[in-house]
Amino acid sequence: MTLDAAGPGRRARPLRAGRPDNYGLAARDAQLEAAQAKLAVLAVLAEQIEYLRRRLGKDSSTSSKPPSSDNPYTKEPTDRSLRSRSGRNPGKQPGTPSSTLR
């Protein structure tokens, strides 16, 4: 059984189960304030992460940056020709003799 802190001229009395003491409440209040401070810091960091992700997503097609500032390794090369392959194999017709130097 724990005893309540007694002031001058007061007797110490036992604490009842389920009845918090003032020291426990102060500790809980301190923990709550610390948790709220951490949540505030997390909110600021989440905003910074979102800002940096938006900046990373920008290139010359989504901002006013010039095309020369784009990273050539991250951008997919675009097809320049509209012609498609015919499906035929290149070279001579099958069955004809080859013409190489001997």
C-alpha cells in the first residue's frame, strides 16, 4: 500500500486503488504535452515531405524550367518516328546463296 504525500501538520493516508495521486497526473500531463509536441513536429515534417515530393515531380513539361535542366537519365525517351516495323526480317530471301568474299 502506498501513502499519499503529507503536508506539514497532516497525516499520511493510504491511497485507494483506482484513485490517481497528483504526482501521477502531473506526469501524465507532461507525457501528453510531449506527445502533442511530437505530433506538431510530425505535421511540419509531413508538410516538408509533401513540398519536396512536389518539387521532385517537376520537369520542363510541368513547370517553367527550361528543357536543358531536365535529368536525361530519369526521363523516358520519346519516339521520334511515327513509322512502325513491318514484321519482316531484314536481309536476303531464304534459300538464295550468300555473297561473301572467299
